[in-house]
Amino acid sequence: MIRPAVVADVPVILDFIEQLAESERLRHACRATPEALIAEEETGPVGFALFFHNYPTFLAQPGIYLEDLFVVPGAREKGHVRALLGAPAQLAVGGAVGG
């Protein structure tokens, strides 16, 4: 399930960002933000996608830029990566995210 992140998810998002930074050997450059999408299993959050809206000049239409995507190693083969990639695309064409 993919759902919009909420304020209560900030500690989880920060943890995922720190894990991502650590895996890329960039822990020293780590910054946090509450705006993200969360991938969940019944046991709890397993990943996030951090994106922002943009407006590509040459395309002259709204878009979404995916900055980071992280899924904990034990959940990567369960479809969460694909779902987190698809959710911003769904938002870009005016759809809703959830479930």
C-alpha cells in the first residue's frame, strides 16, 4: 500500500533518509523533510519516495521530479519499489494516491 506521508511519519522518514544517506556514504549531507510518500506493509512502513512538483520549460506542462526512493532491503522484492515509482506518476497526471 502507498499512502501520503503525514506529520506523524516524520521520525520514520528521517530514519529512511538516514539509511539512504548511509548506504550512499553521504551521511554527512543528510537533511530531512516531511513531504514524502510512504510504502507500508501490515507490520509498518518499509520505504519512501521524496519528490517535488516542477514545470519543465520545453514540455510546458506540470511534472514531478523524483528526488529519492528508498525501500528497506528486506522489502525490496515485494513490489514496493514499483509502487513508489508509480505513485508520483499517478499524481503527475492528476490522480490520487492511496491503497
